[in-house]
Amino acid sequence: MDVKNNLSKKLKQLQELYDSIPPTECLETSCADWCCSRLSSALDEKGHFISLPLIYSIEFLNIQDFVTKNFTKKQKEEFYDYNLKKPLCCFKDRQCPVCLIYPARPFTCRVFGRRVPPIFWGMEYPPEAVDQIFCKNCRVLDKEKEKTFTDRFPIYWQRLEELSSSVSVFSHDQLEAIHEVSNIKDIYITGWKEFALLSRATPEWIRKNFADFWKTHGNLL
């Protein structure tokens, strides 16, 4: 199977995973207004941060496909411009409380508002971590399906990792350059803007800048 067909297959599998998540309803405000406005990136002492939300590489490719098909050239330039990175999600509409990529929003965003086990990006977090994403104004429409979803919650993260490990955001030459300067074989999780910057970087830029870039940003993950 060639690369294009393989990616198409994986994106279809990602959508099937998304479709299996029970839908929710916002009772008073939109989820984009809540999770994109109140939940901002944590800055370190030097002002460094990873742009939220954290996404898997398969999700970056899915969002990239959606952006390519649905936005103007100017909008796409802004989405990909790392110099315009801000603590709030770049897909938050500044004019009204909606998510610009709602149909393609990542798993992390689909989790917000509901009660789930304290597992995020495949790692266990303190139990109180779920309080930060719970919203009393979010209602699950099918409680029985939600129970099944909650029971299988860790498996969703595992599946996202599996899908991401079978495709890459980067070209062969980019991967070689990343591995050469850092011994990292591939990058499966980071922020949209970080993926956007690295996916468009030349192998020469990577050899010159990646080690310092990842020393800062890799530690923030």
C-alpha cells in the first residue's frame, strides 16, 4: 500500500474512533468558549509554552487536511505561522465562541466537559486533574454509551498512539535529520504550532535548530 492510501486508511480509522465517542450538549455556552478561553497553556519561568491542545500526529494530519479544504490562503498562513503562537488555541474564533475546526477537533477537545478517568495522552494524572476539564453545563446525551466510553477510555489513547506510529508528519529526510541530531525516531505528540513549524522545516534547519528547540519544548510536554 502506498503512503497516500495508507494515510487515507488511517484517517478513516481515526474518524471511526471519533464517531464512537458519545455526543455531548452544551447547556449554557459553547465548549469552544469554555475549553479554548479558560484553559490556556502553562508558561515556564522563561515564558515558553506548548500551544494547546496537545495532539497526536495522526490528528495533526487530519486537521491539516481539514484546514487545506476549508480555509483561505490568509487563514492557513496564520494557522501555520509559529511566530503568531499564543497560549490560546489558534482555532478559537475571535469573533464568536465557536471552534473553527469543530468537525476535525482532536480527541483531547472531545473529552472536555465530561467525567473521565485521570488518564491523558496515555499517562496517569492525579485524580483532581479531571476536575479541570469537567463542566457542569455539559450534558452527555447517551449515558449508557458514555459508561462504555469511560470504561474503554484508556484504550482510546492507546489507539491514537497506534494510528500515529503507523504514519508520520515528517518526510524521510526530515526524520533522518531529527534522528541525527537528537536520536529521536519520530514525534507523536506535541502542539499544533510545533507540528506546523517542524513539518515545514528543511532538513538543514532541523540539523541546525532542532536540538535546542526540543530541549526547550520537549521538556514542556
